[in-house]
Amino acid sequence: MAIINIGSVNIDHVYQVEHFVQPGETLASSDYQRLLGGKGANQSIALAKAGAEVFHVGKINEHDSNFKQSLIRDGIDCKYLECIESPSGHAIIQVTPSAENAIVLFGGANQEISENDIMKSLDGAKSSDWVLTQNETSCVEQVLTLAKDKGLKVAFNPAPMTDSVNSLPHDCINLLIVNEVEASEISGQTTLDQMEAYFRQNWSHCEVLITMGKAGVRMLKADKSIDVPAFDVNAVDTTAAGDTFIGYFLAAYSGHCDAKTALVRACAASALAVTKEGAAQSIPTAQEVDRFLAKYN
């Protein structure tokens, strides 16, 4: 059983700032780092660290091949991650002392994934495999439809949220993973209970995960809702918290772990991630998550 992640690889330019830059303001940064990031890459790393077999499908600039090697060292199969001439996707990230972040994203090579690339990556997939994708690459609709045509289970994280999400073939999705803001934009509702009612009526064909930061997570299954609280930790940087959650949850859930156990494990991994700076660099190992959870048993 494997997870085929058709997703972005970004180079993150991370700046530590006292507050987010305001219009017309020039603000000095107290620190700068150039790091591997992108929702796709982060989720692949989290999946691999959680113990899943992961194939990453995407594109990156040929001069950034060191970042591809980094993914390979993390245990990710990158035979479908192509090095090309176009500039890599990248993000300009501001991080404040309260661990909040603001991000400017450039798609770059991530927008050059083609239908042919997707078909090649899915050619040898088994019926037990999952396909995961986000909204940072080209051909998202083709990912959903081609995966569904092959009978594969599809997990979709519509981030960053755009109007295009509402026109995608939702019936191809088995698991929708959204945060509160994304859930509100899709549903047009403002409270968690209203969002749940909307998804139960309009997305009854799939399971839905709504992450709520410090408030935890709610999972909507056909017969019930499952609420799991977040762990209380001292947050330093929340940049990859959601990606860490997604990777750890899907690794456990696709391996036939029950939903509640998978949610708790994902919340623990996410909690550990926010205690460290950076995106991919903050994602904990399975052993670190085990030790963290042992304190609460």
C-alpha cells in the first residue's frame, strides 16, 4: 500500500519579523533561512516520517536538485519528481514572535505538471493505494479524475483555497481535509455546526476533516462525528502544522488504523511541529511522536 502525492515542492524564504509588513513599510528581519517547503513536499515528508510508502510527483528547477536529494534521504521515492529548467516554486514567509505566519507564493515549476505526468505516476498503482493532492499545482482536476478512474482512493487538501475548488469534480474525492477558513469558504457558513450540516448535505459521498488549530479537529464520517482536542504546547512556528497533521493522519488511516487513533496521532505530530522553527525541518519522527504520546497515557 502506497500514497502517491502529486504536489508542490517549494523553496521557502523565511524571515523572522516583529510584525507582518504593512503597506508602504520597510521592515528589518532578525533572521533569514532558505528551506525546503511547499504543501506537497511537507506532506510527503510527514507521510514518510510516519512510516508510509510515499511517491512524490512534481517538478523542481534543475539547480535545486539538492532539495530533491533531501526528499530522497527522508525515504520518499522521487522517480516522478522531475528536474526542469523553469524556476522552482517558492514562498516568501514572514514569521512573528507569536508564531503566526504570512505567506506570498510563486507557483513556478509546480504549475508545469501535465496530464501525461499524472498518468505515468498512476500507471503502476495498486487498488489499495491512495492519491493525495493539494491546490498548489497545475492539473488538479486531472489528478482527481484520473485517480478515480483507476479506482484509487483520493485525499484532497484544497490549500491555498481559490474559487476553482468549487468547480472541481467533488465526487472523485474520498477524503476532504480543510481548515476552518477553507471549510467556511467552501460552505459559506461561519460556525462549526453549520459547516458540518453543509458538508453532510452536500459532501455525503466522502469523509471530511476540519482542522481548527488550538481547538483541535473534527472528522465527519457517515455515521458520526469525531472530535479530538489539540495538545497544549508552546508554539514557536506554525508554518507546517497542517501539513504534518495531514501526513501523519493519512499514513495511519490508510494503514487501516481507526479514525480516532489516527486523529490523536496526527494532533500529537502537529503539536510537536509547532514547537520548532521551519516547515519541513519541524516535522517530527515517528519515534518522537511515540514518546510524546507516551506522556499522556
